[in-house]
Amino acid sequence: MNTPSAVVIQDVFKIYKEGDVETVALRGANLTIAPGEFVAISGRSGSGKSTLLNLMGGLAVPNAGRIVIEGTDLSRLNEGGRAAFRREHIGVVFQSDNLIPFLTARENVALPMTLSNRRDAGAQAEALLKEVGLNERIHHRPGQLSGGERQRVAIAVALANQPKVLLADELTGELDSSTADRVMELLATLNTKRGLTLIVVTHNPQVAARAARQVRIHDGQLHDVAEAAHVN
């Protein structure tokens, strides 16, 4: 029996319209990602990288085509259904950490567990923070943490409900190179240790090089890097 793909993007179009102006962000994009793969998606500014991540996270829907995550076609779910699916199956980390400033690291990580009615949220939050190397920052608020530490908390928040897929959108964009390296090393370790399907959207070639597979967006379509060399 074949193992189902973690992510399937099939003939996806995404078009934005402002007044009479239409912008085609994705033009018949196709991509299949296996469970446990570490994939970096790169491309020029405005090429549709963040659009693609929002579609995979169920934060937006395509104009045409299918987005299938862990066997569920997000294109067929309503907004509430996508939110519920994302809460249980997909972790998302953004460039801005999106932490709640008046909550401690522990409270930020425990919140999604509490909303999902999971037991021992506080203890599990502490275990996650230790796993990402923040055992001495558990009771600090975001304003008391460095940029790299805040991103580690954001990663712990994204892992709170034990998702199978983790999406990261330019998460090292505001970090210096050494801090970015440490964050990427953490993600690579989580990918191996947990078997996470890890998809990183980045404009940084050094970050993309950390992935086992690199995909480029070009003219609204997706190409593995070896293939992309022939279309650029």
C-alpha cells in the first residue's frame, strides 16, 4: 500500500484582482511533497511564495485547482473547516513571530493546546520550550527575548498541537546570519527527530540550501531547482 503524499498541489491558479487589474500569482502550479520531506521554496520578490504558503496553510483558497494536505482537500472546506483542520494538522511560523506580548513563552505555547481542550497544556508547553532550547526562558514575555528566542517560541507554538506539516514563511528574514543558522539547525533537527514535513519559504539562498529539496517559483509555476535552471 502506497503512503499518501503529505502535500499535493494540483493545477493551482491564484489570481488577485484590484479594480480592473488582475495579477496572476500562481499559474497552474503543481507540486507533490512526501511525508517527512524538508523542502525549501524560493523565488524573486512577488513571485508568489507567500501566496503558496497561505494556500497550503488554508489561509486562502485557490481560484482553481486543488490543495491536498494529509489527504484532505482544503479547497473543499469552508473557512471554519480550514481553520479547524489547520489547528490540528498544520503548524505555521511567520517572519513576524505573532506572539501575544502580554503572555509568557509558556502561556503562548499553552494557548493553542488549551483552545483544543488538551490536558496538561502547561506541562506540555514547558516540554516543548525545552525541546527548542528555551528551558531558561519559559517565564519570559516576548519583549524580554531576543529575535532568535522569539522565533523559537513561535516554532514551539506551531508545534503545540503536534502537526504533521510545518510551514515557515521567511522566518529568518529579520535575524542576523548566525541566529538564522541556529534557527534553521533547530528546524532540521525537528524534521529528523519528529518526522515533520517541513516546508520553508525563503528568498535566502543559504537558508534554501539547508533543505533536502529545493523548489523555485517561476512565472507562477513550481520547478525543482535542477529543472528550474532550464527555465530561468
